[in-house]
Amino acid sequence: YLELFGRYFLDLTPKVSLICAYKADREGNLYTGFNTEDTPTIVEATKFRQGIVIAQVNEIVDKLPRVDIPADWIDAVVESP
């Protein structure tokens, strides 16, 4: 995993990331739920190289239990039906 995570920032950097999260707040911060292993790393690598990050969330709420991915790393949030 460490080599793969390192390569995200060097030569395997995504230009566009489509991710899923459990919840988002009104500002665009994301709560990924109980499994938050790879998603923050992929998002950070994408934004590090000025890529685009689009997040699909189950619901948009006023307050999150915790912030796993900050709003300034996210370009668009879409609430799933």
C-alpha cells in the first residue's frame, strides 16, 4: 500500500476522481463513514496536481460526526437519490 500511495503523488495521479461518501455538510466537507482507508489519499493526490474531485453522498446534513475530507479538496458534491 505504501508504494501505491506514494505513486498517487508521483506518476499515477488521477486527473478526475469520482468518490462516494456517507455524508456531506453544507460547506462541502465529507464524512466517509466507517471505511475511510483509501478515499482521502486519492482525493488529496488529485487536488495536489490540480485535478477535479466529484463526490456523491447519501445525504447532506448541517453537522458531520467528523470531517474526513475537507471542503477545499472537493469541487462538486452530488446527493444521491
